[in-house]
Amino acid sequence: MKTVTVVTELRAGGNEVGFNAAYPEGMDACLCSLVSDAGYKVNLIHTSPEHDGSALTDEILQETDVLIWWGHAFHHFVLDSVAERVANRVNRGMGIIFLHSAHFSKPFKKLMGTSCALSWREANEKERVWAIDPVHPIARGIPESFVIEREEMYGEPFYIPTPDELVFLGWFKGGEVMRSGCVWRRGRGKVFFFQPGHETFPTYKNGHVRRIILNAIEYIMPDEVASSLGGAHVPVPLEPLD
Ligand code: ZN
């Protein structure tokens, strides 16, 4: 059975009464049940000022085929060594999905090598998500466009390396646009960034969004994760083939 590990911030989307109403059960539980209902084994790891990500142990990483990362306010509490280990495993083949404000997480920045800054606005506004590559496997079953009634605006310029595959474009009521669904190859692994998912809105209960996340898991799922980064990076003797 393939394993998906979900990393979210503690109390993201309402683990505490009164935090907010979008996820009375917790955004973590919402994401975990989406993944487990699809037949994957799920691990859940929290980050917070008291949780520095070290719960994402080598043992858990070693069994993880795809990692999903959602973070917002606690990025800087995550140890650099954890981001390093995550990026190393991506380079060896693990798939990774960064959701929404995880664009500023340490592992995303490490894998991108750019500032990953963008413009944003919290105004409860409508977003229209366009599947600009409608035949991409991550867009399977998704209409040409769909509306998320309330989202946080994330807009360009988004300081990322040019995506290897651009699947979705977001348009906001204020007129801004955003590369909202992007794939990169890093070493043997694939990275998917998906922009919707502000914690005060029930975005991860939207049927199209759920389908996109499951499609992405399938698309970036490795057959296997290599035990090393590959390539000894040493001179090799010339051995003529004929
Ligand atoms: Zn947000």
C-alpha cells in the first residue's frame, strides 16, 4: 500500500472550538480522510511553535511515497534539517504537494531556490480556476473552469522558477491572476504546487479541489524512491562499447 504523509499546522482550519468554522473537524482531518478514503495509508504530522517538524522522522519519511504540506504561520519553527531531509527525499523520487500558503514553507523554498513571494489579499473574494492544460493528468475530470466562492487572493508576480508543467491558472475578482497549479521535476521526484486553500474557507471540501489533490497524488506517485541521490559524481574510466 502506498503511503501519503500529511503535514499541517496544529489547529489549521479549526482544531480548536472557536478558531473558525470552515473545518470543525480540523483541516488536518479533512485532508487525511480525503487521502485515506482513496486507499492510501496516511501519516499525520503537525507543526506549531512547539512542533518543529522533527516528528517527521527518517522512519516516516522512508515509508512516504507522497508528502502533502500545508503551512501558514509556523514556517520558521520548522527545523532547517527537516526541510533538508524532505528535499533530499524529493530528489530521490518522493512526490510532494505544497498547498496554498506552503509556498513560503522551508522545503518549498529549498526546492525552488527563489523567494517564492507573491501578492495577496484577504477579501473573501471569488476565484475562478482555469484548467489551462485540460489534458494534463492532474486536470482529469475537472471542467474547463470552476469557481471557488471565497478564497484569499494570491497574485502574480509569483517568484518561482518557470514551472515545467502549468496546469491551472487562477483569476480573482480583483482582476489578479495566479499560476495556481504548477509541476516541477526535482531530481527523480515531482513537485506540485496548488494555490487554493486559505484556512478560513472550506476549500478542501470543494469536489473539484479534492479531485485535483487526488489526481496530483496519482501523478507524482513514484514507482520507487531511490536509496541515494544517484550518480557517484566521480570520474569513471573509459570503457569502449565496441
Ligand atoms: Zn491563506
